[in-house]
Amino acid sequence: MNKETYQAMIRGLKATIIEKEVVFGEVDAKNDVLGLLDLLEDLDQFWNSEEDMDLNASDLHTFIEAARKRYSEVRHDG
């Protein structure tokens, strides 16, 4: 894996998370988004554990933490 491929993968997964929310809404997107956040975290830990693929890894970690917190508070009313 090279830096460009890694960064494109991360951007694509983040965009997918955002699009899921836009299309389905938070409630219906919750399970998919939480799964994608787990995937993002796993891929980052595997490919960027030494932060050589992305020197701004803290931005990704902030995104994951904020999204995980937001979605952990989403409740289904039905």
C-alpha cells in the first residue's frame, strides 16, 4: 500500500459514512456507520500504525471519535 492509495481509501470511507447519513438519516444509517467506523479504525491501525501513511492521523481519530459518540446516542423510536 502506498500513501496515495491509503489516503484515497480513508477519504472514500469517510465520504461513504457521510453519504449514508445524508441518504438514510442517522437512525437508519446507525448500524452501517458504526461498522464503517470499525473498519476505518482497523484499516488505520493496520496500515498507518506508525503514522507513515498519514502524518495527520489525529484528524482521522478525531473524526472517528466524534462520529462514534454521535451514533452511540442515536436511538430508534420504533
